[in-house]
Amino acid sequence: MAKDKKNYNPFKSLIWKSIFRTAVPTEKRGRMMQVLNNVFLHLHPVAVPKHSVKVKYTWCMGGLTFFVFLVLTVTGVLLMFYYRPTVENAYTDIIDLGETTPLGIMREIHRWGAHLMVITVWLHMFRVFMTGAYKPPREFNWAIGVILLVLTMLLSFTGYLLPWDQLAIWAITVGSNMAAATPLLGREGPGAALVSIGDINLVTPQSDAKFGLLGESEVRGMALLRFYVFHCVAFPLVAVVFMAVHFWRVRKDGGVSGPM
Amino acid sequence: MSDNAPDKQISDATQVSRRGFISWMSIGWLTFAATMGGFATMVGRFLFPNVLFEPSQSFKAGVPEEYQPNSVSTAFKAKQRVWIVRTDDRIFALLAKCTHLGCTPNWLANENKFKCPCHGSGFRITGINYEGPAPRPLERVQISLADDGRIQLDKAVTFRHEKGDWEHPDSYLMV
């Protein structure tokens, strides 16, 4: 027994194997298997070409964007413990997040991070364009990236309303007026009068595209709640799915594009 | 082919024919698509509530005699976002929504104009734009006299000057 105890190797134990599926890697194949067998690592390539880790070439903008997204997720979840999306509480809760909450900088990190993410997304797109990394076989991943750009802007836009100050309310009023100008489905859009049954107009301030976004005819409490749910749940979930596809396609399309 | 002979041993009952497979797959996928379509419809409908906890688009605004000639009433601005304007011979209701980007202008009685705080658009008492970026006059809403003699307004119907709507009989009341 004493001899067995002395030879006990935790890296060959049942617990290790049940968690990591493979033994501690001792050669190249083992290291590859470790990446392939890990749900968090498998989206990433097992091996990357040397040029793709050159910061001068990629600026690491895609990676930085993902990092900022993670920061925003963590700080955003923390803010949700204090922020209440109601007309009575929203504005003062934001003030309190800066004035009375421990580490009052948390809300500012979230706000700065949001600005930073738009900048890094833009620079990432710029780099991809300038290095021709949108060309076949990567053209589909460019399209996925455009969807992620739109999601980034939608997250920015919905987060903009949550402080519930004058800037927020009027910015969303102006923004959601674009929905009111939707052809056929917007109250002020071209052809809205055509969508009717007899004399009853179906596209009204209380049934059009802008109403669908806000949950009411103008920006008030229901719009605040709706934007809060879009901002904290719906858009991040959709973004995560598209990010998974985006990263996986980087690997499948042959890794980061090489210098010409 | 003789290598495959043992497969033939499977009885007809467990064999799936090509035709049968395709028709069952079609039924399966169509059912799935219909379910997903129905669910998407439910999600869309769910976002439009049956009961609205906001002021009705149509409301009553007192009797015409309450309004002084050549004055602007701001009594319904906060709740309904309309001004009720009485000129010499007419009463009409202006929607308090700037035609530039949709902010709410203020009535400045001293300067006899509506002024938008967002980008400085100015409108005369009639609603005609004359300064700032607003591209067209304020909109008027439907106005009529209800059976009880009170003014009835309906914001769902608007009248635009640039379309010649302001001559429409539903866009003003004669007094």
C-alpha cells in the first residue's frame, strides 16, 4: 500500500481523466487532443501560423473586441444588481451607481467599454478590409462580421436609453422615429395608408413598427423595460451565437489570413 | 452483390422504402416548419399588448368657449402632447412634435412662437415653420365637436399643411 501511495500520479487519476478526457500531454498529438477535447478551446485553432500572432499584422483587434465584450458582460451583470428599469428608479439608480455603490467606477467601465468596443470593432473591420481578409474563402465570415457590427450598434443603441436622462430619451425618440418611417408598416412611412381594412387603418401610432420596438406609442416606461430586455438578454444571446460561428469559421477558413 | 445478401434477410416490415422515407421526411419537416412559423407568429403577436396603459389617442378637450381668441392652450401638452390653438375664427389642435427629429417644442408666449429646445426650430402660432432645421409645419390632429358640445380630438388622424390638408373640415372648428 505504501508503495502505491508513493507512485500515485494525480495526472493519471480517474478524476483528471474524467474532467480532461486525455492524460497530461507529453507530445504534440496529446496537446492537440487537449485543445480539441475542451469546449472552450475547440473554437480556436489547435495550431496557428506564425504570422497570425504578429501584432503588427492583426493589431489583435478581433481578440480585443472579444475581450471588451467579456468585460462588458461581467460589468453589465454586476450593474443589473443595482439598476431597476422603471421610470421611477432608472435615473437615480444610475446616479447611485456612481455616488453610493462600492467601486462606483463599475458603471463607467461599462460605458467606456461600450465606446471602446465600437472603436475596436471598427478597427478590426478596417484591418480585415486592408489586408484583403474578406476575400474567398472568408467572404461568408465577413458577412457574419457585418451582422456582429450591427449587433454591436444595437447593443450601444439600447444601452443608450437606460440612464433615462434627457439625452437618452430624445436620442431614442429620434432613433425610433426611423421605425415610424418604415414603408407600409410605419405610421409615417410611405404606403402606410394602404394597409387598411375598409375605413379602418391598421397602421396607427398604437400598432406600427415603432410601437413594436417601444411597446407603446412614445418613449416611456414600457420602452425602457423593452430596451432593457433587448440590451441585457436578447442581443447578447444572439451576439454570442454569431461570435461562436465567427471564431469557428476563422479556424475553418484556414486561420488568420496571411500576408500577400 | 452476394456480400450484401445477409441484408436482404431483414423482413419487409422493418424495411423503409425510398418513397416512404421521403414522404415521412417531408411530413416531418413541414410539421416542424409550421410549428416554428406558428411560434414566430406568437412571438410577434406577444409584443403587441391588448391593453395599453397610456392615454387614448382620442380624447375630449373641454368646450370651445374655454379657449381665448388668439391664444395657445398648453393644458393638454404634458398628457396628450397637443396644443389647442384658437385664432380669430378657428380652433385647431397642433401636435407638439417637432417635424425635424421629433422633440417636443415649447410655446413661448412672449415671443409668440413655438420653439424646439433640441435644434432651435421655430414655428408660428399657426404651426408654420420659419426658423431652424424643421423642414415642414407642425401637424394638426383631427378635431370635431362631440354630441355633448365638447371638443373631440383624435391624434391617430393628422393633417399636414404641405399636403393641403389644413383646409380639410376635420382639421379645424369654426367658432
